[in-house]
Amino acid sequence: MDVISTRACGIDVHQKQITVSTLIGAADTRPKRQVKTFETTTFALMACRQWLTEQDIEVVAMESTGQYWRPVWQILAPSGFRMILCNPRKIKGMPGRKTDRLDAEWIADLTRHGMISPSYVPKREIIELREATRARKATGHDATKYKNRIHNILQRSNIKLTSFVSDIFGGSGRKLLNLLINGEAFDLDVVAGCMHGRMKHKPEQILAAMNGTLSANDRRIINIEVAMLDSLEASLKDLDELIEEQLKPFWELYLRLQTIPGVSTRTAGIIIAEVGADTEAFEDAHRLASWVGLAPGNNESAGVSKSTGINHGNAYLKTAMVTAAMGAKAKKEGGLKDFFYRLTNRMGKNESVSCPST
């Protein structure tokens, strides 16, 4: 194998410590190997940076191990090393690694010979936007969990309010839910006073749906769940404001993305947060689709090509793109709806939605 870097470093990252291996030597000589262990405190990582600088290291590679790699990267990157973040899936299958020391040495050896494909690490402002959009998604999932718990309590109490009110956490729905939480007696006039004029069902139907058996214990639990939900919804509002502020430098791109069929304001923000303001990190559209996890691979044998399915990719962007595709196929204009159904006849609905061509 050809030597790409004569001064390479591999780092095995863990929570409490990192193992650093350096390989220094010309391509036609046996490289000098040094291995050293550092703690992951800021002072220890700065000492690691100084040690690598003294050796004139050119390239530093490490695995993307959870969030543990990030402080290591942030401290080493400003020193001018060519930093490589690699996907553990792509190098764990290679033989020869049994301990932390051998892990670091193996990464250094692969780096020396240019056999590690670097992962995409965006700029700081994109990373912060990404953290905000991912936090918003997680918070939204938490809010949905609390809503589902409340739905479950109502169902087991034989209260069918959700069958007649589209959103029991909206304006009228919340008023009706409060009647149940308070445990006070209510009649047709009280129920009618909580309903807005656009509701499809009649007050008599709503009153009948609320005629269940909600115990005092269930009412207290629902009250607690509603309080938690209110807190999460306030957090969602704060996150939306933060994301909007972070998107201002990319506002023109943000608006332009929304002209694509199926791309909502939230999806546009996620695209910028995950990909960045440009696609310079990707050679072409096919590489970007592969990174997202929407490009199936090929397995060719005896002249016959077989699809190997899509890879894991970027789960956040993949979900956003599939959601956008679902929205685009519902629109009549643009021809995407007809194109989707032509694909469906050939490959099925799930594959058609995630097809890179769409």
C-alpha cells in the first residue's frame, strides 16, 4: 500500500481517556511508532495537542464515538492538523484490533496509507443549528409521549373525547379536558360553551363522549401530564425562536428551499442544519444521497447487479426528506404525484418515497 502521510496520528476515544498513536517516517522506511494515553480533561487534551505539535503531525484521525470525540476535535483542530473523523462501521470490520492501544495504532496505520474516508464535520454555526433542530425534534417526541399517555388514560376510562375532537390539546379540546380534570359536574350548556363554531359534532355527542369513569387518581395523573406538556410546548416555542435566529445568515437559502414541493419551513431548517449552506463536502449528488442514506448500493456478481438496500445514513435528514417526499406526492402540480405512482407500480410505495430520483 502507498504511504499518503509520513506523519500520521490515530486516536482511540473513550469517555475518560484517549489513546494516541503516532507514525512518523518516510514511505521507504519503517515508521517510528509512539503511543501515549491522555485523560479527557481540557488541560490533558491541550497537553496532547502540544505533544502532537512537537512531532509535526500532519493528519489526525479518530472514530466518531458518541459525543466523546467532539471536545477532542475542538481542542486539536485549531492547531492546523488535517482532521479526519471516521465512521466506526467502516473500520471496525477490519482485522487486527483488540485493545485500546491496538485500536489507536490501527487507526494511525490506516490514516498513514490513506484508507480512511473522512466523515462530514460542518462549521461551528451549522453545528449549533444542528444541535437546536435535533433538540427540537427530541422535545417534540417527548411532547407526543405525554399526549399519548393522556389519550390512554381517557380510553381506559371509556371517555371517547378523542373520537369527536380532532385535537383535545387545542383551544376547545383543552377546555373540555379541563372539565374532566376538575371533576366538577357539567351539563349540555357548559359543554356547548366550551365549543367553537367550527366543530363538526354537536354538543350532545360531545357530552355523551365525556360520560365515562375518570377516577380521582386518573384526574391527578392527567393534571401532572398536562403540566409537563405545557412545559414542553413552552420549550418548543423557545427552540423555534432560537432556530429562526440561527437561520438568519442563511435566510435566502432557507426561503429558496421552501419553493421545492413538499419542503416545509421545518424541513428546510433541518436540511440546512444537516447538510450546511453548501454541498462542497460532497463530490456530487450521488455522494450526498448516499450520505443521507437514500442511495441503495449495488452487488454485482456474474454480470448480474442486485440492490443491497439503503444504508443507515443521516437519520435526521433521511426522515425529513421522506416527510418532504410524502408531502410532494400529495400535490397535483409539478408532476411528482404521477411520477410517484409510476414508481409504485414498479417498486412499491416505501421504495418509491425514498427513491433518490424523487
